[in-house]
Amino acid sequence: MVAAICLSCKNESSTKPETALAGKVWEVNALPSWADTPANRIKSWVQLVTDTSSPDFIPVADRIAVFDNDGTLWPEQPVPNQAAFAFSNLRALAPKHPEWQKDPVLNGILKGDLDPMEKAGAKGLLKVLNASHTGQTEEAFNTAVSNWIDTAKDAKFNRLYKEVIYQPMVELLDYLRANGFKTFIVSGGGADFMRVWTEEAYGIAPYEVIGSYGQAKYEVVDGKPVITKIPGEFYNDDKAGKPVAIHRFIGKVPVFCGGNSDGDQAMMQYTSGSKYKSMCMILHHTDSSREYAYDVKTVSGHLETALAEAKEKNWMVVDMKKDFKKIFDFK
Amino acid sequence: MVAAICLSCKNESSTKPETALAGKVWEVNALPSWADTPANRIKSWVQLVTDTSSPDFIPVADRIAVFDNDGTLWPEQPVPNQAAFAFSNLRALAPKHPEWQKDPVLNGILKGDLDPMEKAGAKGLLKVLNASHTGQTEEAFNTAVSNWIDTAKDAKFNRLYKEVIYQPMVELLDYLRANGFKTFIVSGGGADFMRVWTEEAYGIAPYEVIGSYGQAKYEVVDGKPVITKIPGEFYNDDKAGKPVAIHRFIGKVPVFCGGNSDGDQAMMQYTSGSKYKSMCMILHHTDSSREYAYDVKTVSGHLETALAEAKEKNWMVVDMKKDFKKIFDFK
């Protein structure tokens, strides 16, 4: 029944169920892994903005929903998962790069010692990402990510990384799409890294994924067109970079924004500035037994000023321990 | 009937009509403004790649079609339409910029003399675009484009610019979408300029429009989030910049590419390099009475090396005089 309703939702004129019964069908089974209070808050907003008779109605073309990825759709502890991919790829590429042994950060990774990278802070991680990503062709990089995502496991949960995704958020993505929203990822993670697997994991196509990105060049090599990642300016899709990237890639102000850190604060403000009645949501990681508990004391996903602004602006703060009945599909 | 078929086409399992009759319905009324030979060539390719039993079948997720805009979806003579918008906007902004009077190119435009700009070549046009676009907020710029596109007329055809679009190409966009393709614009024109009106004109949403773009900044001014166009590096979405932008914005190699100039050659090569059986198409402007006739002798839309490569690679060359029964909806 839900599928049938979803199809009609794409047609603006039929977003509002015609009968009370249809209205009930429309909501059946939506957001089952959410506690009632946050689920009802989301549903109330969706019903309000998809009701053609409401003054807060949002036309389908303007139903743009954006989501952070690390810490919002999947975990980002103890380090963002892309770092685990980068370490793995660095080891695979190392035989061709003897010069890496002279670099304390890179040599540390190759020997399994993360200390030098961690001491170097954000610059250390960026160095590892650059070394493991730059110089590769589009095809080689996609294959490397694809092989990794199909085999690599999260150590804490002993599951493939692509399975360790927040089930309530997957339900939310589905629910929004069923109501005519377009869902986009707007993440500090690398766009090229995410695009390989987001369709399978979240139903989000490569062209709906916005992330950090570096430079690339196009050339024809032996008659074959090739895109290669090259050194150069890096676009950091974080903080103020997120609304600018939304402007650059989507060209519309979102009406829904989900995030979990101060890095998402600017895109929440931008969403709040929409001419429509928008909704913003912050995941607060509070569950140390089922997942992780962190906010101000973490390198990845620092949450402090965004939480303060959430109170001022009535953004929904999701207490993962209390508000998620289930965190993962397997748990 | 066609609409009903279109809906089902989005579902991969039903892209192939189940019966011979359905197969005929599927094709009825498709591409009516095209001559039979090019129409049949397009239809044959679409049928081949959407037939699940064909070795050339392309899954829906990989049906990416890219189109240039100026000269491919609408005219680009005597100058690209965005220049007409820029002239109009320059005049509107001039009172706040007395310094423009000292610049021969900008002062020329304000006085209605295009000679200094034309003598300065591509740099002259870029200067006009920069002066008329930079420093504006996202909202102000969108409003300026919106007002212009709703009122400004093409001098040759005495119609709104947004009506002077190639009817056969609109039919092709519809036909491809009805068969499960995602249609994107990949143009040298400004993304922000196009996004305001492409949905109405072509059914292409803002987030399906890739174009040239400059820098922007995000800030909160008087409690209101604002994106402003600022000076800085300019991404030129032309020639080798097109496949790089496709990589950056779409993240998949296209399987269909439509263009009309040497600026589109690199994205045609890139499309030809797809692992699937792809199709490339070049519009050759050959109709001086119904539109314009040009190829090697023009500033906008120079066509020479791409035509040579089309012969080598069997890209479809559309002779607009012969192959378009109708060029515009009104003509």
C-alpha cells in the first residue's frame, strides 16, 4: 500500500490523500524505529507542508531535504569510516610510493601507528586522504572503494560498514521521498568516496551526493578518455562550505536539514532561512552502549554551538538513546 | 497513454513493454518534429538499451543523458542569450557603479555599442558577465534572472527567449525521460542563470543543471542567512571542463550526449568511452532561414574538430534544415 501511495506522491496534485482512510494508510508503518514523540513531530510537519490546503504547503519542486552523512546516517567514531578506507588504500598503494616511509604521518599509518596522524590533527587526516586518493583514475578509485565497501567491517559491530547505518534515518529518508521530497547528502566526506555505495545503502543516487572534492583532469590516453584526481585546491564541504555547496550543486534552499555537529550548523541556519516553514534536526549521540556517546569532547562530530542554536530556533534535537527504538537494523 | 507508460518506465523491471501492442504504444507520438531517419536512429538505440533481454541493456541507474544548452537546446546567435541578460542587468546596476564608465568594454555596453566587447573577444564577454553578476545575493540574482526571462524577447523571433527553444530537443528530453533516463544540462553558460528557468522550459530541475560557476560566500547578515557571489576563481564548464564537471556533479559516465560545438567534443568522447553502448549527437546549424547557419565561422558554437571526430566515431550529426520538421513550437 505504501508503495502505491509513494508513486502518486510524486504528482503534486495528489500529495494530499483524498480520503481520511488514505490519510491513515499514508502514515502506516512510517518511522517504526522512532519513539512516538519525535516520529509524530516529523509526521506533523510533513503532513502540514504536503497538504495543498495548508498555508504552509510546499510545492514538490521545492521539497529539498539535505543530510549530513558521518554521524548522521552512519557512525563517525572512533574515526570517520573514510579514514579506514584511506588506511587500507594507502597500504595497497605503498609499494609504489617508497617516499611515504620518510613521512612520519604516512609511515605511521603503514605501520599501524595512528599517533603521528592524530597529533597532526585535521592536517594529518587530510595528508592521509590526499596520499591515498590523489593520482588515481576515476575508474581505479571507484573500484578500490567498491572492493572496500563490499568487504571491510566495522570493528565494534563486526558488520560491513555499509550495514552499520542508522535504521531510523533510513526510514526517514524513505518517508520523505514517499512524500515527494528529494533527498541529498551534504557531507564533509569525499563525494567520490560516498557515491559508490550511497544508492545501495540509502537510496541516494551519485548525483544526489554532495561532499568535499579535489581537482581532476580529463585527457585521452591511448584513445581512451580518462579522469584523474590531481593535486590542487580542495573544496571543504563543511561549516559555511555546506550552504555554498548546496547553492552550487542544488541551486535551491532546503526545507529539511538533518545533521549532528557544529559542521552542520550553517546549513541548518540556511534551511531555517527558507521562505517555507522548514524543519531542522540534530542527532545527539547519547548511547554509549548501543553506539557512542559524544558531543563537545571529540575530534569528529564536535557538537556545541549548534546545540545552543537548536534551543533558540526550536530545531529538533534527537536523543539517540531515548528517541531511537533501534539504532541499526541488526541491533 | 504515453504518460502511463512513462510512469512504469521508471521501474527497471518494466522498461520493456510486455506485449507487441505495448511496444507500439510506447513509440506512438514520440519525436514528432523529427524527420524519420534521425528519429528512427534514436528510437532504435533507446529500444536496444532499454530491452532487458538485449546484451546492450543499460540499467535505469546508469541511464545518464547530458545536453549542452546554448546552440543545443536554444539558440546562441548573434550572441549567447545570457549576454543579453548581462547587458540588461548591467544597465540596471550601472547607477551604483560610476567606475564602469571608465572601462571601454562596460561603457560600450551601457551606450549600446558592442564593438569594444567584441574586439576583446572571450575576455570582453567574461568582463561583462562578471560585472553584471558578481556581488549579488543568491536571491537578488535569481529575481533578476526571473524578471528577465519572463519579459525579454529574442529580436529575430519576437518571442520570449524561454519560448525560443528547439521543439525536437524538448521532445527528445521527454522521450528519454519516459524511458528511464535522467536528463542533465552540461553547459558553458552560468549554472545560476540557467537554473531559474530550465524546469519550466525543459523539465530539467535546478539540481540537474551543471554550468560554469564562480565563487560564493555564506554569512548571516542581520540574523538572515545570505549567499553572495564573490570574485575569485571561475570554473569554465567547457571543453575538458565538461567531463570533469560531469565527474564532479554527476559521478557517472553518461550514455547519451547531445551537443553542437567543439566545446562539447570532450564530453562526447567521455560518453563514447562508457562501458555501455552509448549514443552521441551533434546539432549542425544549417538552416539560415528558420534559424541560423554556422559552424567554423562563428565566435559562439565553433564546430570543426567535433564534426571530424563524429565521422570517425559514427556520432549522429543532425542537419537541422533537413532533420528538424519544425525548429520551434511556434514555427
